[in-house]
Amino acid sequence: MQPENKFLLRVPVDASQVQGFATDAALQLLAWSRTGETQQRVVRLDAEGMGTASFGFVGQPQEPVRVALGPEDASPYEMQRLQTISVSVPVSAWTSAREVTLAPVPVSTWYWWWWQHWKQKFQITGRVVNPQGDPIAGATVSAFDIDAWWWWTAQEQVGETVTDDEGEFAVEFTRASGAWPWWWWATREWKADPELVGRITAFVGQYARFGSLTGPTAAPSLGVFESLLAMSPRPLPQKLSLNRARQAIGNGTIDPGVLEGLRERLVEILPRNFTLPVWPWKAWTPWEDCGANLIFKVTDACGDESAVLLNEGVSEARWEVPAVLDLTLTAREPRRRERPIGWTLVDYLFPETPAWSGSRSGEAGAMLARTA
């Protein structure tokens, strides 16, 4: 690269007003344009809370350059989608100079605190047992975070592991907060949840004044609320109109301001105290927190086949789980398993013996013990 072809951008950072600032603290700066590659820099601030990041360009930038400040451990993908401090450098900044130095970007105490707490680490331990309480070894345990909006749900797998000889397992994962709502919404695969459809329909259907609810569409739709909102004695403000809300929810995005206003109106209309904490009965801004709502699936491989021993639904979700959680998962289905080492004629003679669970039990186990 020839020096005369290099363009340089310097971004000073000023965290001097941050309360409780720690010496040698670090943050990340990311620079990118709409069509260009990202440049990532980690800046360690001095004792006064000052630091500078530098970004180089082979040619003169032909598009505005966006620079975001954020947590040191965020990926470039996450940095571009966080609601964080950012500045834009226009193309005109390079008209008469190859080196551009921005005014120091101030960092507030709130952002500094959030950058230290934007992720939450979860440690989930537990045990998988059969209905008799015996441990199930070698089963695959999958953990999913579940979100519910009216009668649609979206699941995201957060961990998977295999139980040990005692049926025990451990899953660790992290959850991040602070994403732009449009990004959070667009990265979920929403489906109408039959269980929620049934529960909400039955709950609202107890009251004759509501009539029949509009049936669910495959993907979230605000049209299901038209008949409900029409029952309000107060007209909807223009800013809460469904036409505007439809525009907000189109193309996989969502306008949280519009939805919160609609939620408040729906809460006035609908019967209270629904059994599950779902929108609109519960305020819903999952992109702003790093909590987790967990359900589990347990499967068992038998040769080329896979049996589902447990598949939890939304009514079994553990809402807002603590950072450290220990639990027991009880399989609902009998286990199928290849014959283990030590299989004897007794296992053949007593096919009604309970499914193998890692230890012999029942009549066949007693006979094996006597012949040992």
C-alpha cells in the first residue's frame, strides 16, 4: 500500500465523566460503511479516561463511515446491531484532507455500565430421569429460549449436551441485550403455537361480549386485533393506528413504540390475569434485556433412530430463569436403547421388564443378581 493512497480516520474517546471509571479499562470501536468491510479496534483508556482509535482506508471513502462504540467482547455483527453510541463521518470530510480527526466522543456513565453488563451468563445443571425416577444416561438434552407474542412463539436453541452415567447434564450459555428491535424481531422464526391459540381462545371465549377471535395466521399479524380494538369506547390515536403498526411490523421489523401503545389499549379491553406471562398481558421488550425463558427437549438415539423422550411446550416454560439453575427433567416416553454390554438371556425372557435406565431393576435385575 502506497502512503499517498492511505486515508486515516482518528476517533478520540472521552470517558472522563464516567463515575467509578476503572484504570486501564477497554472498549471497542467498529468502523464500517454500507458496502465496505468492518474494521475493529479495542482501545484501552488511560487514567483520565481518554483514548483514540485509528482506522485506515486504501482509497478515499465513497460512502459515509459509521463508527460505533461498545463492549469489548462484542462481535462486529453484534456491534452493528446494538443500540449504542455511534457517529457518522460524511463523505465530504475527505474532500480536502487524507487524515480526519473527529471531536472526542463522550461516553456517559449509563453506557459504560451497560457495556459491562450487556451479557448475562447462565449455568444450567440437571438430571434426566424416567417416570420411575431412574437416571437416563446418554440422552441428548437441548435447551431453547422461547418468546411469546400473543399466540405466536419463537424458539432459539441456546445449548445442547449429553447426559452422563448418572443422567446428569450441564449447559452454559450467554444472552445479550440492547439490540435494535428490528434486528431482534427479524432474527426470530415465528410460528402460531397451537397450545397458546387454544388457551387464549378459551380464556377470552369465557366472555360472550368478545365473540369469536380472528384466527391465527402462520406469521404474526396485527389484523387479529382489529375486532378487539373496535370494542374500545375511545378511538385509537393516529400514532397507534393499525395501518401505521402494519407498516412498522412489515418486512420482519417491529416498532416497539407502536406496539406498547397497542398493548396498553388491549389490556383495557381484554379480561385480566391470563395464566401465562405473554403479550399483551405482560409488557414485552425482550431486545432490551438479557433474560432467558427456557424449555427443554430430550432425545435418545437407538441405532439410526431417535426417540423423543421429552418435548416441553410454552406452558412448561421457565420464565426469567436465574443465572444459576438446577432442575430435574422427567421423560414422558419410554426409552428405547441398544442392548448394553452384559445383556443376558434374562433380558430376552422378560421383555416386559422396564426400559433399560443404566441400572438393572425389577424381577430381571433380581434374577441376574442371584445368578451372579
